[in-house]
Amino acid sequence: MDSLLVGGLVFVFLSTATSTGLIVRARLPNHHLNAESKDVIRLATAVVGTLSALALGLLIASAKSSYDNAEVEMRTAAARILLLDRVMAQYGPETDNARQLLRELIEKRLSRGWTAETTDETSGKAVGEYQDIETVQSDLRSLAPKDAAQRALQARALEVSGMVAETHWLLVESGKEGLPWAFLTVLVCWLSLLFATFGLQAPANPTVLLILFVCALSVAGAIFLVSDMANPYVGLVHVSDAPLRSAIERLGKP
């Protein structure tokens, strides 16, 4: 689900919960909201608030971990592609076709984006990314080394190309993980309960309403950031493709 949509829905839920609390407050008898009742409500909501803070902290840590891992994978992939190109360059002109295929693979990745679907989609003559790297590997296997040095370079090139292919399949397998939605749903329910109790205890004056509005917006913003970082290759907060753009400038050089 789109991160902005998630954040917007959370804001709507929290605003609705606050409004419900304000409406219920206006209809409750006074003795339901005396000092003793408010003390009990505060104690109960303190428990839910603590649980919500812990759950939100876990979601933030999970999203940050996913983002950091994706950033490392991006840099590692760029380094492996450059290494593969240099190994093929050392082998000799027989690898020129494979080097060109490798460059086209990176150009396609940069133009298509980073979702698991777009990396493997076919369009006209454009094949999936996994087929591109398999074609490079096929060209490498068809080489006929003339000496021990070329045999070693061929083996090294096949090894590195296998790592590049592995990176692709890791993206495919992990591309749909995102947020644990059941966990997020429970968290939003807890937060809605908290905001409902805020509305239940708050006088309906403009200052209080403005503060509750800003708080709901802040919490929704936090959920938006968590959701966006949990999908590190797309969205507003995404991993930079600068390492691959830097790598493509070096590909194909003698």
C-alpha cells in the first residue's frame, strides 16, 4: 500500500477517535468524568501508551534495518558489477559482447526502477533482468581460455556474475516484505484508543482541538515514514541509485 495513503488513513482514524471521545464526553453524566474517574482513565491509558510506544519503536527499528540493508546491498551490487567488468576487461576482447550486455543490464535497471515486478517484467524485446545476467553468464561459459591466466579470469568472472544474479533474486524474494501489517493494525487500534480518551477528557476549545490535531498529524507522519522506509527502493525516502550511476560511467573502459 502507498505510504502516503497509510499515513492519511492513520490520521483519519486518530481524528475520528478524538471526535468520538469529544462526542461521548458531551453526553456522559458529570459523575463519569469526576477526578477519580479521570485518574483511572489516565492509569489505563498509560499502559496502552507504553505498549504503543514500544510497538512504534519496534516498527521504526525494523524499517530502519530494512533501509540500511538495502543501502548496503546497493553499494555491494555496484561494486560487484564494476569488479565483473574489470575481470572481463582483463580477459581480453572476447568478452566485449558480455561487457556490453552488462552495461545494458544496468541501464535497464536504472530506467525501470526497483520493484521486484519491474526488474523481471518483459516488454517488447526487453527481457527480464534475470535473463540478462544469465545471458552474460552464458557468454562467459562459452569462452575458450588459451592459458591458465584466462582460465582463472573466466572462473572469477563466473563467480562474480553469480553474486550479481544472487543479488537480483534477493531483491525479488524480499521486495514484497514491507511492514508487518497485523502489527501495524494493532498499533493503530491502540493509538485510536489513546486519542479517544484524549477527546473524552479534553474540553472542546480551539486550543485543545488544535493540539490534538497536531498530535494526530505527527503520529500519522511517523507511521508514514516507517511505511516508506520499509520499502527502501520506492517512495519519498528511498535508497539512492548514485552508486550504480557512478558505476555505469566506468563500465566498458579499457
